[in-house]
Amino acid sequence: MRRVVGFGLFWFSGGMVFNMLLPNLFVEILCAALFVLAAYELFCCKR
């Protein structure tokens, strides 16, 4: 479980750095929504 939390925190911090490079709030929200949908598709859907 510690490795999973560490992995999540690593990518969370990477996302924060990426977020500083984006031009405005709309683009940040759009990227966040796309990443949440991609994560759901990859980890929660059964195929």
C-alpha cells in the first residue's frame, strides 16, 4: 500500500508542475477532466 500511495503522490506532484506550465484555468480543468476519464477507462472498466 505504501508503494501505491508513493506512486500516486509522485504523479500528483508531476501534475502540479505540469499545471504551472498551462496558460489558463480552462485548459487546466479540461486536462484534469481528460485525465480522470482516461484513468477511469484504464483502471475501472472491465474488458
